[in-house]
Amino acid sequence: MLPDINQTIKIPENVTVEIANGLVKIKGKNGEIERTLSDRNVKIAVEEGSIVLSSKKPTKREKRMIGTFKAHIKNMIKGVEEGYTYKLKVASSHFPITVNLEGRDLVVKNFLGEKIPRRCKIPEGVNVKVDGSIITVESPDIEKAGKTASLIELTTRITKRDRRVFQDGVYITQKPER
């Protein structure tokens, strides 16, 4: 058994935090993120301008859960303050690829000469911009931004061809710094 653990995370001035029944809501200038962080042996509370994660008589498991919760909360605070941005590059050497936004769908036309366009759904809370051959994915939630960027990359996945020759596609070129 380890001694009692108390971890604190300072809340910036322009960020508000609400915690109720394991649901953590963080609001800032870039938006609002909510996430369920619950463990019966880990207590999360807001005290005097900081978030306190605590556990009495913790085991190794509770210590790991506190570290995980702390990382999630820090990512949420950074997201509502600054946001997360992924950049993707459209590469085409065999056929000219056209990438457009149609509502909440990203449409890739003429990929490897295919007649049917490939589509990728953009989830709520994620902004996608297409500027020539650069695609920018922005969101206050790092998980939604990363998942959207990877889905866009997987939309142009090549199968049954030599990847050394057919290098067409959309590829992640820049990830946010942590």
C-alpha cells in the first residue's frame, strides 16, 4: 500500500470546470469538452482554482488511474485554450486527385482513376479546411481531431498495389505537440 495520493492541476483564469458524478465539463474560449472519468477509489474535485485528484490507501492501479485522469484533464484544458491542429497533404502522381468538402463529408474524387468518389464523414466538433493540397483538421478535443485525421488518411488507403510505386493518397504531415 502506498501513502495517500493527492495530485493537483491548476485551472487557468479563462477556463471553467464543472465536475458531477464523474462527468468532467471544461469550458474555454475554443469550446466545451465533456468526458466521463469515474473510478470508485479516485475522487475528483474542484478546490480553490485547481482540480484535485485523490485516493486514500491507493494500490498501483489507483496510482495509474490518477495519472491517466490527470493526462486527460490536462489535454482537455489545453484543447479549450489553444485547440489541436493536424495537417494532411494530398499526394498524387498517377491521377489528379480532387478533394472537396460537401457538408459534413470530405469527398476524394478520381483517386487512382476510380469512378466512384471516396467519402469520409467529419464528426461534430471538428473543423476541416481544404486549401489546395493541404487539409487542416482542428478541434478542441485531441481524440476527435486525431481520429478524424486518421480516418481521412484511411479513406485513401491503397490495397493490392505496390505502395512503393503507387504513393498517391492523403498523408498526415503534422501533428500537434503535446
